[in-house]
Amino acid sequence: MGTVVSQKLAKQLPKRRKYKNVLSLKVKKKRSKKFSKRKKGGTLTLPVIPPKSVIILLKSRNKKIYDRKIIDYKNRSLLQEYIYFTGKIIPRRKTGITTKQQRYLTKAIKTARILGLLPFVKKEKGFFR
């Protein structure tokens, strides 16, 4: 008699879904959220996102022009290209050189300033009038 009652109770209870692993459970939840975002009478519109490979191709690469040997505190013409007219060092994001080269440049500019080859602060032409 006990087995007949348990079989009737089993038929009345909703059937449970068995998931093989946790990942399949997460996928099921994501799918249900995706379709619940639909509006009544409309279709689901997803934003267009370019693939990663296209984004990587569009990024500009850093310049690899100068070596450690070329970046020298005595090379004044090269160092002046990386200094603003006010005397400040131009940041790496504007020059486009690598971080290593930027470090060498800043060291060379600072030593050239100490030795008197480059000015610490440049004055504008109109300043002396």
C-alpha cells in the first residue's frame, strides 16, 4: 500500500530537470534572460560589436625608431623634438614611442638640462619685449 501512495504522490509533483554540470545550468539561465528581453510584438535586436581581430588591426603601433645608442644626452636635436616649447617633456601617449625609449629619453633630457645643454624652462619671444 505504501508503494501505491508514493507513486501517486510522485505523479503529482513536477518533474525535476537533471543538469550534468554547473556550466549547463548557467547557459540555461543566460538563454532564458536573453529571450525575456524581447518586447511584445517586436524582434530582438542585438548591438553590432566588431570582432577582436578587427580592433587589434585598427590600433596603431608604437614607433621603434631609436635605439639606446642613438638616445644620448649630447644629441640635442633629437631631444628637442620631445620637449614642448615651454620646456616640458612630451608624454609617451602623444609621441608614440615605447615605454623603454621614453625612460631613456627622460634620463637623457634631465642630464642634458643639468649639464646646461638644454634649458629647464623656455621663455616665449614676446616675454622679453
